[in-house]
Amino acid sequence: MNEREAFVASFRELHPKFSRMYAHILTRIDLTLPQYTLLYQLFLLGAVSMTEISDRLKISKPAVTNLVDRLEEKKCLKRVPDTGDRRVILLQILPKGKKIITEIQGQGLALLLRAY
């Protein structure tokens, strides 16, 4: 078996495990996959506008508003005015949101290391 085939075989084995892990974790902490994805983008990018998140996630602006409302209720992010353009609202991840992302990434890394 060459390297590519070995990688594909490993990926096929790990993918269902990752899916179950994410489903279990997100259910336990009462987050949906779209909410997690939005938080992860903020974790990576820092503060971004709602329009940019809409473009990155390929979802409508009303859908972003719905996700943001729920994540704001959970104290995972907050809306902040853009200092350069008061019409623009930026989304900023809060410490609770960062903690969620860090913990989930850590569990994913642990799963990878056990498989390795």
C-alpha cells in the first residue's frame, strides 16, 4: 500500500469517529454545527463583520443574525461597533467561546494521536 492509499484508509477510519465525537460534544454543550462553525471562524480570524461571516459560511444574513443571537445569549460572542464605520457591526468571540473551541480542538487532536 502506498502512502496515499494508507492516508485514504486512515481518513476513512477516522472520519466517522470525528463525526460522532463532534456530534456528542456539540449536543452536550448545546451548540449546533453552524454555531460551532461561526465561533471557529471568529477564533481564527478575530473580529469580523456579519457580512463577512455570511460570505465565508455561505449563508444568508438573516441566518447569521439568528446564529449570532443564540451565541450572544450563551455569552460566546458579542456584537461590537466598527470604529471605522458605525454602520458596520463586528462579531467578536468571548472567552467562553474561545474555551469551547480550544477544548473541542484538543479532543480532536487527542483522537488523532490515539489513531496514530
